[in-house]
Amino acid sequence: MTLIKSISGFRGTIGGHTGDTLNPLDIVKSVTAYATLRAAKVGGKVQKKIVVGRDARISGEMVSHCVCGTLMGLGFDVVNIGLATTPTTEIAVPAENAVGGIILTASHNPRQWNALKLLNELGEFIPPAEAAEVVRLADNERSFVYADVDQLGSYEEKSIYDQYHIDMVKGLELVDVEAIRNAKFHVCLDTINSVGGIILPKLLDQLGVTYDILNGEPNGQFAHNPEPLRKNLDEICSVMKEKHYDIGFVCDPDVDRLVFIQEDGEMYGEEYTLVTCADWVLQHTKGNTVSNLSSTRALRDVTEKNGGQYSPSAVGEINVVLKMKETNAVIGGEGNGGIIYPAAHYGRDTLVGIALMLTYMAKSGKTPSQLKAQYPLYAIAKNRIDLKPETDLDAILSEVRKEFANENLTEIDGLKIDFADKWVHLRKSNTEPIIRIFSEAHTIEEADALGKRLIDIVEKTVNKQVAGSDKA
């Protein structure tokens, strides 16, 4: 498995040869490159301190020791907040007046994966240019300089930030704790045996919500594929159908993606997590929205209905954040269930999404299915093609561009083709060695047919490449 280096950080499977996986040597090199650049970026503006947090993956403790030891060896003071969500780690960075933060999580990837997500002094992902420089420096270990014995960094563990995070969420203007309490909601949680099982029960207790939790032990033994898609959520959907819950909540291992399950056990649709929370925010705060190119058109529709302007961004949380700042967006995110609400912080946050949704339900008196019925109906088909080392993505994009030359094309991230009533987006993943092909239309059958049309073009192009290579 090739080690993946991108704007999302360093990601790979555990074990194997150096240079091919996320192993101790490559962890040390990656952390050294990142910390060296962080110190140079901010100079004397903040303390030479870095916050480290991790999800509950089996490899997390090993990776944490490598990361923290390397930082101390570079002369950085380490604040280790231990088992913590991605958004919790993000908000801890500015609270600590730190130079940056490292989150140890591979997000939705399976249990054998781990990753280093890299933050700046604001607790936001480092921008693409800096990420590219970190990758370059990580491969130039001759330039590494470590601290002498009198300049080694210190190490401290802190466990205050779960409550700090919850207090921030409860204090948001559009979160009505009293209304939620009075609604006496009963919900079902699936936290996949990761850090959501620690913080989400605390949040719900303090909101006065009763709950049952599935897969709540944070032991890293993921109970199902960790990506919160319908095909992986049979257990909670079945439980929701059997019992009388008001709503179900599902998160990914690092708790920055949120999926709703309706009161009838049906999927609310991960694309509509952001749409619904944005609708609640836009009803009370006039402004603009942003989501990535692979997200539903429903956000655009809801934004325009509320008098705002919608803008698309390239895929990747940092790209969404940069576009949100450029357009002064009041809410944004990604169609994978990621909500970014600047009134809280510029990071995807499941806790924020839960609190906004419960407030919306309490104030409106509507069930999830009733809320969903308010929005334009779209369906997204999500397909993928595994990449081989010899795959020429530029050639693939060229063929697709020729096929759809008369349509509206967007090329800020792969290639998106917009039709009057549907779209399809082809791009290389930042986190896996795959090509993603997302397509949306008013029915899943139409969306899937459009996606399959792109897959046929891709496969024909790849076959030509292989044939040409064999002849050579």
C-alpha cells in the first residue's frame, strides 16, 4: 500500500516497508517536516507548542508515541489531549496558543489505516501550498535539525477539552438548550467503537436527551466499515425501525462527519445533513454558503431560497474553508455529512450538527422525515475505480472532456460536468488510491446511469493505456 501524501496530510496502512506505509520512520520524517515549517511560518507570534489528539484506532497509541517524541526532540512543547475528536483537537490549538496541531486519525478509512492531519495555529488544516512544502521537506531528511539536550521540549497531558468543546456548542446562539430539554428527545447513537462513544453521550446528557448507544466502546475494533453510508448501517437502521426513537445519529471514527437516521429507520441522506443545518442557520442569519463540487445541489437551492449566494469549492476541507472565508459564508461543508459553522470554528463538527438539528426539531415540532420533505429531492450515486500505478489520470480527463465538450465544465478539481437537471464529477481522491465518480439527478437510477457512463469511458481509456504499454 503506497503512503498517500496530500492536502489531507499523510495517510497509509500500518506495517510494511518504509516509504510504502505509515510506519515509525515515515511518521518521524513527516512530523519533523511539518513542525520545522510551522515554527518558520509563525516565528515568535505563538508558543513553540503543538497539540496532539487521536481517535481510538488500534495503532493510535504507537503513532502518538512516535509523534510526541519527535516533537519533543525538535524542541516543541507537546500538549497531548489523548482520545479526542478531530473538532475537539482543532479548537484546542488556539485555546492553547499553540503553533499547530496534529490529529492522528484516518477518518473513514478501515482499522488498518492511520494518518496525520496537520493544523495551523488557528486549528485549521494547513493550506495546500504549505502541505506541498511539508511533503517536499519530508523527503529531504538531510535538512532536519533536532534540539540539543538542554532544548528538548516538554510533555503534558490534558483532559479538559471535551467539556470545553461541549460548552462551546451549548453556547452557540442558534443552539437552544432549553428547547431541546423540553422536547424530551430519545435518540439512538452509533459511534463505531471510537471517540464518539466518549464525547457524544456527554453532550446528550447535558442537552437533556435520553439515548441508547450502539458500538460505544472506544477500542478501535470498528463494528462495521467506518464510512457512514447506508450499506454499512444495517444495525442502527433495524433498531430504529423496531423501537420508537426521535432520530438516529451516526458519526465516523474521528467525529467530523454526521449522518441522520429518520424516526422510521430510513436514511435521511448524508448530503442532507449540511442542507438541513444550513436551512436552520439561514433562517436566522442571512448570508452565503459553500460546499465542494461533489455535494448536492439542494444546498444551492436552499441558500438561494433564503436570499444568499452559493459557491462551490474544490474537494477537501481546507478548500471549503478558504472559499467560505473568501465569500463570507455563514455555513458550509461537504456532502459527506461534514458541517462547518464559523460561529463555532472553521472545521467539520459532528457535535455542532447534532445540536443544530435537535434545536431545529424542537423549535419546528417536526420529525426528521417531515424536515427532509421540505427540500428538493436529489439522489447521488457514488462510484469508484481503483487506481493502478500506471493509470494516466490526465489522459482519462482528456477523453471525458472531449465526450462532453458541449456541456458546462468545471476543472478546479478533476472535472465536473453540469447539465440542466443533473451533474457528474470525476476526480482523484485525496485520501485513497482511487478515482471517485459522483453523479446527481432527481432519481438514483438516472444518477447511477450517468455515473456508469463515465465509468465506461474511464475503463476504455485505461484499457487503451494498458494495451499501449504492452506493445511498448
